[in-house]
Amino acid sequence: MLEKGNYSYPQGEPFLGGSNVADHPSTLPLKSWNHFGGMTVERSPLFSGILPEDYARISAGARIKAFARDQMLHFEGDTVEQVILLTSGFVKLTQFGSGGAEVILRIGMPGDVLGAMGLFSGGKQRSTAQTLQTCRALVWNAQAFKTLVEHFPVLHKNMVRILGKHLLELEERFREVATERVGPRVARQLVRLLEQIGPPESGEIEIGLSREELGQMTGTTLFTVSRLLSSWEARGIVRNRRKGVTICDVRQLRAESE
């Protein structure tokens, strides 16, 4: 979710940067796929502890797809038809309340697996997934992936570990909403996003989430986020843009989160 400044990330493309692909996903040849999309796929947590020969068998069933910016990958309640290993780009995972309010559960990063949790817990998607920029991914048919997990139990172990990490983040964010003031919450969420991507060695960091989306992630309003960012901009911590915020002083932002 970061745009490239004076640095580059090994995980994939800059957040909201780069050119769009076609409106519909394109299937690409499975050639040089192990370093596809800017990340080394075998380094994904999904493949932790996988033997080389098993890795080759698992990967043989995958297709490589490209998805356009703002494309819907699936909707909450859909039948799980595919499992996606994100190799570049970022995906917004959301749920809607009974009144129609949207909340962002998390941002899918390169290396994340989408659809697996729903596949093994009722066969329905647990959230709505929408790309935030051009994305690339390895995609398995749902039933084929289920068969692979049954044959290679280490995949199930790795998915549990990935899910545990996501649940830990949700617990931390819930605690922050329940116990902390809004300023530290928003600052900590921005810091959390930076750490998930990996801090740059130098240069400014642009996070391509709107004020409304930051509010959805931190349990606050568009007005409050706008007021906070304006205050931080006056102090040189951030620089506001129409659909994002540039972090100018990471050290000061960390201080605001404490």
C-alpha cells in the first residue's frame, strides 16, 4: 500500500502505482513463476517448510493471473471457487454491517492467501476482496487446493499460522478502539502498515488509503481523520493528498502512536 518514493520494495509494485491491466483478469503462462510479480513465491509463509519436490507439485496446479486496480475478486457470502496467493499489489478485505457501513478487516499483502479460510469453514467467502492497485497472483481451483492441503498437511499448518497472525492484528486493533484515544490509534495503524510492507532505507512513504478508509480501519470518522492529518501536516509529519497520505517523518509518527 505504499507508493514508491526514492526507494523500492522487494515485495512487489508500489501501492497505487504502475499501469492498469485489462478490466478482466488475464491468465499468464506459468513461466519463471517462482519469481513472479516482484516477490520470490517460495518465500511466502504458505510454503514454509515445503520440500523442493513438493513445492514443484503444489505449484504445478496454479495459474498466474493479473487483476486490474479496483477489481472485485469476490464478495462476502460467495461460494469459494478459487484460492489466491497474492504475489504483487494490495487487496482491501472488508465486511458490511447490518446498516450498510463498511469496515476494513485488513489489507492483503504480497504473500497473503485469499479464500483459504472460507474454503475450510463452510465453503463461503468471509469477506469482500477488492484490489487497491494492479495485482498479480497464483490461483488454484478451490477443490484442487483442498486436495493439495489434504495431501500436504504442512500447508494446513502454514495456513493456521497465517490466520493466527491476522487474528492477532484484529485483536490489537479491537483493543486500541476500546481503550485508546483516536490520535494514537490512527498513528499506530499507519505505522503498522509501514511495518507490514517493510520500512524503506530512505525517502518519503506514500500510503494510498483515503481518509475514509483510514477511518474504517481505526473505528473513527472521516472528519476526525482529516483533522488529525491536517494537524500532523502542519507539524511536518505527513503531507496530505486527495486519496492518500505521504509520511514525511516516521520517527515522529511513531511518537504519536505511543
